[in-house]
Amino acid sequence: MTTKAAPSTLSYFTWAFIVTVLGLILGAWLGWQTTGTLSGMLTVFFICSVLAVLEISLSFDNAIVNANKLKDMTPVWQKRFLTWGILIAVFGMRIIFPLLIVVIAAHIGPIDAVILAASRPEEYARIMNEAHLPIAAFGGTFLMMVGLTYFFDHEKDVHWISFLEARMARYATIKGVEIAFVLILILVFSRFLDEAESTAFVHSAIYGLLTFLLVEVLGGLLDAQQETMSAAAKGGLGAFIYLEVLDASFSFDGVIGAFALTQNLFVIAIGLGIGAMYVRSMTIMLVDKGTLAEYRYLEHGAFYAILILSVIMYFQTLVHIPEVITGLGGAALIGVSLWSSIRYNRREALEGAHSHG
């Protein structure tokens, strides 16, 4: 009886590679159509490539957190998230979300927003940049709650940075400790903004906090309802909604940051869409290969990266921080956590060999 060979690492990225080729061809064609020159075509091709790399580097932690939630979901809901969920992520967050901001900010219809993006990209980019502060406050708050909830957990017994994480796990028994921490940070940052910006920052941050709490409550209610219908049903619609809102929060930074490279909405959609496919591939690979269980500190690195990203989003309301720093910072943290995990595994293997010897 032959056993089915485990898929190779590269095979997980087949669709991502196909979308990359198609996306870059489309980007090059778009560059030729809009400029009519070879240099213009190559410029758009290059921007699409840079945006894809930027999105991938910003999304390592996103993939790890997705995998962490997905491993507890039923196969049916896993499949739904990796098909419908990724479509919502690519088209919803990378195309519809930037249009929606302009619709709300400029008080125009969706079709007018598309026309504005195509005919007056500089005006479109200006509206997007003006909306940066409330988006950063909302997304930063949501992500900060995601990160803090992971560390403020009294049942958490695996610690990477022990002196810090052990204390956080111990203080988790205090009700609402992470909410209090976030509210203090909101008040501190609002002090550095002028009156109008401060009001917008506080309101948006509170909405981010409320969204996190509502998603948690809704997720708990929906999943509890499913469990009464079937004991095996675990992590269904509630977990799906949680992952979609989480992905949206991760995307805020990439979408806004993309306007620093180009003002063309369609080029942004191609570049970030390519990146989103790699996130999907990485997520599937992490779940299938059980990488999170194999490398015990990888998850910790991802959640630290989330916390740093959330603080950077807050700081971006005061000063401009290049997206390269955000992406490289997160990737570096995950790299260090992976290295720590490998060292731990080697140490355990050596100790096991000595005890048997």
C-alpha cells in the first residue's frame, strides 16, 4: 500500500505564482495603456512588483495569526475562509475599501469614485491621505487589542520573552486590563494632536475598540450556537468574521502606504492583490504542515509584530514612518522567533539524546 507523498513547500504557492505572472502582465499592459512609452510600462511593472513585496513583508504576521485561528476551525469553514475569505480580502480590502473611503469623505457615489480614481488620481490620493488619521487610529486600536489579548491570557504557559510574558499572563486575571492599557495609550497620543485631529483620533480609536469587542462577542455567540447544534462544530462563522475584520485591519496600513508609491488605484489593487495571494498560500502551508506546533515561538513573534505595527500606526498620526520599516520590523521579529524556536528544538533533542544515552 503506497502512502500519499506530502506536498512540497513550492506546491503551496502554485496559485500565488500564477496570479503574480498574470498581475505583472496586467500591470505592464496598464503602464503601456496609460503612458504609451516603454519606460512608463516598466515603471508601472516595477511599482506592482514593489507593492507585492511590501504586502508580503507586512503580512507574515497576518498569515501566522490566520493559521493560529484556522487550525481550530472545521474543515468546511477553513475552506470557506481560504476561498470566499481571500476573495473578500483581495477585492474588498484592496479595491472596494479605498473607493468606500473616497465615497464617504468626498460625499460622492461609488461610480463617481471610480471615475475620480481613473481620471484624477492626484485628487483621489489627496482624499485617501486625509482619511489616514482615523484609519490609523481605528486599525491600530483593533490590532493592539488582538496582540494584547494573546499575551494577557492566564492559560498561556509557553513564554518566549519570559520575564515580560509571565507577568502579562499573571495580570490577565484582572478584568479588562488590556482595555485599560489601550484607553490610556489613546489618551496619551491624543494629547499630541490639535483639537480637531485629537477628536477624530479618539472617536476612531474607540470605534476600533468597540469593533474588536463586538466581533469577540458575536464570534462567541455564533460559535456557541453552532456547538449546541453539533459538538464537532468548532470555529465556524464567528471565527470567519473575526479573521475578515483582522485581515481588514492588517490591510489598512498597506493600502494607505501604497499611495506613497503610486496614486493609481488599479496599480495598487494589482500589487496588493498579488501579495494577498502569498498570504493565503503561507496560511495554508502553516496549517497543513503544523508549523506553529513545530516552532513554538513563531506565534509569539507574530503577535509582537502585531503590537509593534499597532503602535507604528498610532505614531503615523504624528509623523511619517516609511512602510519599509514597518515591513522589515515585523519580518525581523518573526525571523528571530523562528531562530529561537529552532534553538529550543535542538536543545530539546540534545537533552533527549543524553537522557536516553
